[in-house]
Amino acid sequence: MHRHEGPPLRKFVTVVAAAVLLGTAAAAVLIGRYDERPPWGTDIAYEGGYLQAVRITKWRALREGECAGMERQGMGGERAAHDPAAWVEGCLDGAAGRPSRNQGIVR
């Protein structure tokens, strides 16, 4: 029987080191671009507001400014921090009974 040795050790180490450097560079670029906010933060904020409004039964109060008041009081939580305006927009859509703008969208 003949045993296969695989690639030379020097070539293997070089390829692994290059892959690690490339992965590190890609992660640094993404972190620099988005910091702590995920790229889909607007969608997260909108859906958070939408779900909050759907769960609350006093829709008239929500439509008359309660959504913005809830966001100002910090009731939107971490989701509203990504994009407060999108959170309020989602809250208003949920209070008005409209379907979510992201419903059925595959990105």
C-alpha cells in the first residue's frame, strides 16, 4: 500500500494563515462599517414596533401619539435603539391594522 502524505506542510500552513488573515480582515471591515448595529437593524426596529403595537389593545391611543411616547420612554427596548423612527413606523402600522411591510419578503 502507498500512503498519501497530503500537501507539503509549508504549503498547508501558508494557506491556513492566508485564510485566517482574510477572515480577520473581513471581520474588521464589517465591524468598522456597522459597529454594534447589525446591517438589518432597521428591519429589527420596525418589526419590534409592529409586534409591540399588535399586542396592545388600545390602538386609538397608539395612533394618536402613544407609539412615539413609548419609544421616548424607552419601552421599545434594544430593538428601538437600532432605528427609533422605524420602530415608531412599525408601531403605527401595527396599530392601524396594516400588514407588516416586511411580510412575505425574502432578502
